[in-house]
Amino acid sequence: MTIRSTDTSDTTINNRLRATELDVIRGFAIILMFGHHFMYDVHYIFGYPNFSWLFGPAMESIYHPLIYILFLGVAGACSCFSRNNLKRSGRLALIALGLTLITSIVSAVIKSDYYILWQVIHCLAFCNLLNGLLEKTVLSEKIKIVILLLTGFIILFYVPQIFNVFNLDYKGSPLLLPFGIGYLRPEVPGMLDYLPLIPYSGCFFIGVALGKIIYPGGRIQKQYCSGKVFRPLAFMGRHALLIYAIHQPILIAVIWLWTKLF
């Protein structure tokens, strides 16, 4: 008998086992993300000279992509444990819309750019919607895996090349901002966080395919990373969406308070 988890972290329980290794990987990604946003806030929001190398070649080519590959890839794998990815998508969309609404109101009130118009939770909501629709088809699991892998690799490696050729980040319509088009146009306000579907949704779809391969039928054959040393990371991984949703306002408040006290 398979017992499926209904929480938003969904690294399912099967025969009382949980895919703890996915929680641990996601917890590690949360730590990397937390460090990145701390450095970003200190340097770009509060204007301190520290961390000026944040968008240097090493960070852009290794550190930043690693965060999103881990986070979105694991989210894709975890979707294999969800009973209904369409409902999951709806829950994530509500959180995403709430973040956009709150940051837009705050930005308007304080007359500054602290917008979150499209970031990882928006991306996850959209990806889960597409994955949920694919699950509703009568296609075999093998065909679904092939479709997911092809889609993921095309989005990751081919479509961005088209964007570069036509310079769509500058020249495209900002109405297509969720897809990574037009986000560098001057009329687009400054954003606290931004994660376009292209290329990063490719990580999610590849993660879904790998999840179907590694955990066929949402079944966990063996539990990994279950020792005490992994528990802090596993805890963060289980509550990743909550941490992601609230960490930036908390970070900014803490840094602001530090600047006032010291």
C-alpha cells in the first residue's frame, strides 16, 4: 500500500519511508539561495561595497545555476509523489500571486522597486500545471518520460540560443516577462527576485522524468540520507517553499536593523 504525502514539499512516504535524499538536496539548495540573497541585499539594496563579485563569471556560470538546477530539479522529482499536480499548481499559484500583490503594494507605498513579479514559486506553479495536464493524458509512462526529457533539454539548451540571436531580453515585449523575454527593458521595474521559465523550467521537466525513472509509481525502495547529520538540511528541504516565501523580507528587515544599530 502506498501512502502519499499531501503537503507542499511532497517527498512522499511509501511504507513509512520518505525520500529524505530529496529533502537534503533541496535543503542544500536553500542554503545556497539564502547566501546569494544575503549578498545581493547587502550590495545592491543597501549599497555596501561588499560582495561586488556577486555577478562575476564564476557566480554566473556555477553558483547561480546550481541553485536553480537543484531546487527545480528536486521539485520536479517530488511532483511524482503528488496525488494531483493540478491542485498543487493552484496552491502554488495562490502563494505566487500573494507575493506579487504584497511586494507591489509595498513598492508603491514606499516608492521604491521591491517587486516580485515572477520568480521560482510562479515558475513552479506553471510547471506543475503543465505536468498535471500531461499526467491526465493516456500516454504511457515511457512516452511521458521521453516528452519530458526532450522538452527539458530543448528549453535548457536550444531555446536560449534563439533568445540570444534575437536579443529578446531587451527587444521582446515585457508582457512576456515570465518566459525571460523583455525583462531588461527600461519600463520593467526593479525586482527583488526573478526566475524566468526559459531556461529554468527545463530543470523541472528533466527532474520529473528522473523522478519517474528513480521512483517508478511514486514508490521508494530504499531511504538515503536519514542519519542525524542530515536532519537540519532535511528539515529545510521539507519546508522549502515556506522558507523561500518569507526569507527575503526577513533578510531585508534584519540587515536594515543592523544598519540602524551598528
